[in-house]
Amino acid sequence: MLNTLYHTPKLVVIVTIYEDARKGILTSEMKDIAKAEGVDPEVVRRGLAAGRIVVLRNVKRAGKVKLVAVGEGMLTKVNANIGTSNTLIDLNMEIEKAKVAKKYGADTIMDLSTGGNLDVIRRKIMEAAEPLPLGTVPIYQAFMDVTHKKGAGLYMDEDDILNTIEKHLKDGVDFMTLHVALTKELAIKAVRSNRAEPIVSRGGSIIAAWMLEHNKENPMLTNFDYILELFKEYDAVISLGDSLRPGALEDAHDELHMLELIENARLVKRAREAGVQVMLEGPGHVPLDRIIADVKMAKRLTDGAPYYILGPLVTDIAAGYDHIAGAMGGALAAAHGADFLCYVTPAEHLNLPNPEQVREGVIAFRIAAHAADIVKYPDRAMKVDIEMGRCRGKLDWECMIRLSIDPEKAKEIREQYGPTSLKSCNMCGSLCVFLLLEKWRKGLRASQPASPTP
Ligand code: SF4
């Protein structure tokens, strides 16, 4: 069932999924989500009602987009960021990346484009990404559009920002990162700080530069009530950006990081009071031993808002392998309560990723999400691992390849020295542990005494 629309002559009043849940109404959407997640529908309704689950959606695309629920009790989700830059504009490559991300198991895609015709690019990426929900960061387009019109993005005004947000909502964008919590005071503190990297968020840097240039407060903060009305109208999800997330281990959990988290927690409360679905974004770069505390703190301050994290990367020196550094942090964070992992590709900190690097990033984070789900929800997530273990023990290669998170890669490696008829593999050959003990294992299973080796 689509969300309920009550049309009046001048006004369209939308009852959001969040409001339905709060009224105790169990909609067919909630039941569908519960079925896909393998939980009781009441788990979904209660989580939505408490603001601990969000459904990434926009009424404009209801029915076209898969219902992806993020939050407490839901399987860990993975997002893939794609999009042009203003120095590398190749729409076909971005469409290819959307298809690759979808094929290899991303749950959502974010279009972070900053170069080319951004309306056309967003709509094409949205089309290629369907049925996955699409996210955006509208401040990028507001800034770039004004750059093209007036020669510099800093000439942008409040209307440019709000109109861009509304345009994305009208197009059917399901969730948006908004850097609302970065106050002018925090931006001044950040640029005067001794941080290794004062602000590493692109959207945060744009807002900070605008506030410093105009000596004005963050327009998304001063207009937050209006933004909430907009999101409510489309029943879309606000993802509160963390402009001051640490971009280096040295900056993790410093004063700036914590102050913005507290500000974001206040905004979560305001969004919930307005009946708008909201989630919180998180770091960044965090040492392994502080990741659990980070998740607990974010959850405690926001009363369990869905936590959407970038990585976190557990070392700063893994350039070229940052998908591994990020997946390590992501697995630990998700095992302790983070709900939504934004992937990192091997190109992170180095370049715009190509489609192959998108594939590697998605796979790395699917592994992280699954590893976390084994800890959080063993009854639902472990089944496939149990089956895989049994197939390995029987040397059932067809089954092992089929159950692999990336069957193409598994098959490619299995056959890398040419097609093989080996029962084992080339690693141990006839010394395969499963072959060496096969006779006795079979014997024991049939409850027969093992016969001595001839
Ligand atoms: S040959 Fe070695 S690596 Fe290959 S399946 Fe047997 S035990 Fe495993």
C-alpha cells in the first residue's frame, strides 16, 4: 500500500510512514519490510514509531523503489557513492557504476555529482539505480549552479539552497545529506583549530566557506523548520551530515567532532517532533579501539537514531586499500549497532573511482555488513555460512562458488590455472585435508568402525 494521501482543494496532507507507525497502524509496506527482513511486522512498526528505523523513500517514486529499511533490528545496509566530479564528467561511466553497484549488492546509491548538467545526470543515475533508493547532497548542486550562473558559488543565497533541496525532492530523491549542524561558531572554531584536517566534508566546507564569507548563520539551520515541512511533504529521509567528522585518526572524538554530534542530536529530536524520518551520519577515521564507544555515544545521544557511517577507516595509511581499512571499521561499528555503511573504494583519497573500484568497494562493505549481521542477528544471517561450511567440508565446488559473496571472482580464481577436474584444489592437491580424512569421516558417519589403512 502506498502512503495515504488526503487531498483537499488547496492542500495535500501526507501521512508519513513514521506517523502511521506512531499511531499504531501496521501498513502493508511495514509488513513487506518485515517479510524481507525476516522479522515480525511489529518490530518494524515499533522501530519506525520510535524513530529507530527509517525507510528510504519518497512518495514521488512509491512503488518504483525497493523498500529499504535502516535501523535497529534491520540487516545492515550498504551504500555506494558515485557521481561525476567537475574535472571528470563521464555520464556513461557513472551509469555503469550505478549498474555495477546494484549488481554486486549495494542497497542504495548516492549521486554525489558536481560536474556536468547535474539535473540530467541525477535523473539518469536515478533511472539506472532503480529499484534502489537514491540519495543526494543538494548543497553541491546549489553551489555549482551558482558558480555557473554568477561566476562563484559563494554568491549562492538561501533560496538557491532551499530550491535545490525541493527540486531533488520533486525528482523523487529518497534521502539527502544535509549539513545542518555546522553552526557558524563551529565553522570558525574549525578553521582556527589545530586539527590535522579542519573540515573534510565537501558539503561542510561549502557551508563553512559561505558562512565565513557572509558572516551569517548556516541557512539550513535557520530554515530547518521549512526543510522539515518539505521532507514531510515527500515523506523522504533527512540524513544529518557530519561536517566535522574526523578525516584523520588524530582528529577523532576531538571537541569539534563531539560538539557537532550534540548539535545533530538536537536536530534528530526536532525532526522526530515534526514527523520526519531522520538518520545520523558518522565518521570518518577512527582508531579501532574507539569505534564501539563512538557507536554507543551516537545511539545514546539520539535515542537510537539509525546510524549511517562512512567506513570508518581504522588507519590513515592504507591509500589504494582504503576499502579494506574502511570495511574493518565498518564491520566492528555495525556489529555494535551502526546500521548503514557507506562504502569506501580503493580510490578513496586518490581519485574518482572507476567501475572496477566501485565493485571492490561494494564487495568489501557487503562482507563487513554480513560479518556484523552474523553477530547481531545470527539466526537470520548465519544460515548461508553454515551451508558454506558444509559445502567446503564436502568439496562441493559448485555450491561454494554459488554461495560466495562474489561468485564470479570465486570461479575466476578456482579456474585461474585453467579448468580443473581436481576434486580438491591446487593449494594442497592430494594432501587436501578433506581427502586425507575422507575415508574415516564417511566411516564414522555410517557408525562403522574405521578400518586400518591398507
Ligand atoms: S586442497 Fe587444500 S586449500 Fe584446497 S580445498 Fe583442499 S584443503 Fe582446502
